[in-house]
Amino acid sequence: MDAALTRLIWQRAMDCCEYCQMPQVADDASFEIDHVIARKHGGPTATNNSCLSCYYCNSFKGSDIGSLDPKTRKLTPLFNTRRHKWARHFLWQGAYLLGRTPVGRVTVALLRINDEYRVELRDGLIEEGAFPPR
Ligand SMILES: [Zn+2]
């Protein structure tokens, strides 16, 4: 990926993971550029198919584009950072991220956004007044 495209993606995301909103400055693991729709599914390397992702979200997402809704067990697409509005699908309850929609629920579950160590990190940032970032 060329440097100009990478810079644009970081700026557009304001240096935060576009799934869990973690700021890079608060996370020891380096953030990565994610193909929203993975190349294996025909997703291009382009700004409208790219987002900034923390290491954890990107690792758990892999090349997946959907999963089973934990509530209904229906096959549901993951949150698409370029097509969906974050606030429509997610809601913070303290350091826990809740899915407001099937898309939100599958994304929180598959990306393991509420794993214990991630909740603990956000708890500390909330105490410092540094989270959520916007
Ligand atoms: Zn994340």
C-alpha cells in the first residue's frame, strides 16, 4: 500500500481503530490497515475498502465478512466501516461495547471486543478521561 493512501486512512480514522475506537496512542500493539472486504472476497486495495484497525480487531476479523448473530444465529454481515454508521450499530456501556443491531452484535462477538484484557485497558482509559476518544 502506498504511503499517501496509508496516511489518508490514518488521518480519516483520527488514529483510532474504526471498529473498537481504541486510540493507537493508548495501545502498545501497532495498528494495521484492514481490507474491509478481504482480497479473497474480491475487495480492492482502495480507500473506500480500507480502514484503520487495532491489532486485536484485525487479528480476530481476519478475512471474515460475516458471522452468526449470537442472539438469532442468523448469518449476518460484519460492520462495514465504509458503508455503515458506527453509532447506529454500537453503544458504549462503560468499558463494554454493545451491539445495537445484528451487525453490531456479530462484530462485537467475532472481533472479541469485550475480551477481559481489552475491557480492562478501556476501563483504565475511562478513569483517565481518555476514552472514548470522540
Ligand atoms: Zn479495534
